[in-house]
Amino acid sequence: MMKYKPNQTRTYDGEGFKRRAACLCFRSEKEDEVLLVSSSRHPDQWIVPGGGVEPDEEPCGAAVREVYEEAGVRGKLGRLLGIFEHNQDRKHRTYVYTLIVTET
């Protein structure tokens, strides 16, 4: 299912959850330093890069795209850490992956 808003298309899964993807971006394989970005919605908060999954896009591809769009880095996508649901005011289901930064 898709919903259209100005400048974006939101996709939803069969249970009505908005499809999202994000990455925990690490500086190296040691996974001891994490990249965070400031939130556009709450500028005083730091978050991991992520956003909506576009139509005909897999969550892993969306995660890599969002990292580049929001943080300007590229890297090697790693493992899926989990699928997290936010079900209070807005129903989101977010696929979170690891990513080792290789290009800044």
C-alpha cells in the first residue's frame, strides 16, 4: 500500500505499519564509534540516519540510501540488527542494519 504526500511517497506493509529503514553506522569493524545525525524534527536530539522505504525498494537499499542522503557517507552494509515497531502515535516498522563507513 502507498500514500502520497508532497515530495514523498510513503509505503506501508500489510499490517498498516509505515515501512522505514535505518543504519547504525560504525567508523570501523571494531564497532566502537557510531555516527549520529541531528534530527530535523527535534534539533536538540541525535539520531541514527534513516527514513522511509520507497515503492519497489527493499529495506536494505533504503537504509543505504538514507545514510548517504542524511549523513553524506557510504559504506559496507552489514547485518540486520532487528525490526523495531513504534506503535503509539504513529505506526512505524523500522529495519535497522549495521554499516561500516568506507567513504566520507
